[in-house]
Amino acid sequence: MILVNTDYISGKELEMLGLVKGSTIQSKNIGKDITQSFKTLVGGELGAYNEMMNEARALATKRMVAEAEQLGADAIVNIRYSSSAIMQGAAEVIAYGTAVKFTN
């Protein structure tokens, strides 16, 4: 499966199959949440939240690809990601794009 954030793939003619998406809502456990709140006092990267968001993006992407595979897609173009806070320490990540099939 080819994944790109452009609306084309060089050298390929594309037939659009439709919108595909994947999403997840992730949170860290209370212990990590407390340690990360202390980190905000001194500044710096919040490693546990960074890890959480990376895991969430990977899972959302995997779910998007699975949906595209069900449509018989060869690729997903114009991929975008969006995230939003659901509650303190929890975030939703959505990956979406257009599933396409190669015509040549």
C-alpha cells in the first residue's frame, strides 16, 4: 500500500474509490499523567505524551489502511491527520485520505 500526502502518484493514473479513515482515542495511565504534570513546571518535552501520540497516529494509520484494503485500493493519497483533546490526558487522532486504484 502506497501512502502519500499529495493528490497524485508520479507515473500512475488513479481511480478514486472514496474516503477512508481511521481513528483512536488514547490516554496514559494516572502515574504517567502525574509525572508529566510535574514536567510542565520545569519545561521540556513531555516524552510520555509524545509516545502516546506516536502510538495513536500509528494505530489510526493502520485502521485507515485496513479500510482502504477492504475497498481493493492500491494506495491512499492526500493523507491528513487531525487530533483533538477529549479530556485531560486523552486525545483522539484521526487519519484520513482518498483510497485509489491504479488504472495503468
